[in-house]
Amino acid sequence: MLSQRNRLKEKKAFLRVIRQGGTAKNDILLLRFRLRKDSEGTSPKIGFSASLKFSKKAVERNKARRLMREAVRPLVKKISPGAEIVFSVNPALSLRELSLKKVGESAKKLLIKANLIIK
């Protein structure tokens, strides 16, 4: 589970990232991100979403969010400070097609593509 300081929780924060930020996507995940200007040295904030288009069942959406959370957790230390990020799962996929390894690799590729990983 992500630590409290790394969670993006408020609806306003999610909407701000979605409306004002950039995007990167691949066949598994969609990454929306925004860099805060005034927050030098603060930890990155990360949120996860799975829409009703992914599954009508709350159990499956929750499982997809937990899977994304666990896949991104080891990458948090490498993400640039001051970043606000929202990961969304591709609604064309089913829960059976997702695995921790696939989601982790996909998340890392998207973070590199968006230049959010510190080397």
C-alpha cells in the first residue's frame, strides 16, 4: 500500500491532473500527470482509477486499482518530486488479462515516456 504522503485523494486534485496535465498511454494503462511548480522537494502524489467502462462490478474495479497500486509502489522512490499522477486502466481489457508483472512493466514504461523517473 502506498504511504499516506504519496496518495492523491481529493476529487479536486484528480480533476486538476486530468484537465491541466499531460497524458501518456499504452495498451494496458493511461497515465495522466502534472508537475507542481511550487513544490520543490515534496513527495509525488499518485492516484488510481478504474471506470465503469472497465467493469460494472465494483469488486473487479477495486481489484484492478489494488493491482495498479502494488505495481507502482516500488517505483515511487524513483518518481520526480512534485509530480501529481493518475493511473487509469484501459477499459478494453478484462481483469483476467491483467497481472502484477504486466501492469508494473507498463507503469514503468509510461513513467519513462513522460520523463517522470529520476535516474
